[in-house]
Amino acid sequence: MKTLIVYSSKSGNTRKLAEAVSSLSPGKSDIKSVQENPDPKGYDLVVLGFWLQAGKADPRSSEYLEKLENVKLFLFATHGAGADSDHAQNAMKAAKALATSCEVVGTFNCQGEAKAEVLAKAQENNPLPPWVKDAAGAVGHPDSKDIDNLQKALAAAIAG
């Protein structure tokens, strides 16, 4: 299986997960930043990792998702919110909706530690962004357990 791993990372959380996927993927894998706008032709699977901004996939990842056509796709996201929170689930649904002509075979949400300056700026907002209440629980994430859970989710998606 030939896999293209594409990621967008602001804090390093998404890149960390993308690199883990790359190192453990069966078969050949290539890892590229979404900024490179990699061509998915010739790949059996595209794995796209993104961070959330205002409850959606970051702008570059959103743009890339909208351009993808007829690929098998696995999505993962990092964010300050709890992985099972409504905020995270709704953001993933919105990302899937952008990939209208793709077969989304699986998804994974991962809580990621927010940089102190990002958290401080978010706390100035009224109302607070929904992820702020979960930020304390994000310290140290993604961790080895998150990486293991991502690998399991991806393996299950590939197995069908």
C-alpha cells in the first residue's frame, strides 16, 4: 500500500502524529506539509492531519480537502478540546463534508497541548472558545497512548 501523509501543524502536535503514522505505515509512505500541496495521484490512501481554528480544519487543510477528488482518505485532527467533545466531533464532521468526492475510511480526534500564548489569547475572548475548558487536560498531548490509538484507528480503517 502506498500512503501519502499530509499535515498542517502550528504547534507541532499534528506534525508529531503525522511522523508517527509515517514511521509505522505498512508499505511505502511519503509525508508532506499541506503547504506543498502534494498531488495524491498514485497513492492508495491519503492521510490528512490538521489543527482546528474556530471549530473547523485550519484554512490550508480545508482548501486542500476541497480539492481532493476520488481518493481513499483518513482524517485526523489535533485540538485543545477533549477528543470526544462536541467541538471536536462537529469539526471533524465539517472536515468530512469538504471531501465531497472522497471515500473517508476513518477519522481520529486527538487532544493536543495548546501553546501558552495561544491559551492566553483565547482566554481574552468573551465568550471563551469551547476548547478552553478542556485545555488543562491537554498538557503533554499528544503522547504515546495517543499515537498508539491513532495507529489502531488507522489500521482498523485500512482493514475495512
